[in-house]
Amino acid sequence: MTQQHPYTVMTVCTGNICRSPMAEIILRAEFESRGIGEDRVRVLSSGVSDEEYGHP
């Protein structure tokens, strides 16, 4: 059985390399510090392009 999450927060940037993953970590920490666990809010990150993939 899969667990249902009442809310999902998706952080999005261009390549999902720096900004959105960092925002995801910060948001998770902020929710956790307020006693809001992943059973209530799921935080994810994503990118809209793969243009920078493999090009440091």
C-alpha cells in the first residue's frame, strides 16, 4: 500500500543541479524544524531542461 501525502511542494529550476535541490533541502529542514514531517508534506525538486547535463 502506498502512503498518500496531502501536500506536495515541487521546487523547479532549469537543470535541477543547484537551485532547486538546495531549495528542496532548505524546505525539508524548515518543515522538520516546525514539526511537519514527510507524512504531511512531500518536498521534491525538478528541472525543466537537460541542456547543462554533463557540461560542468
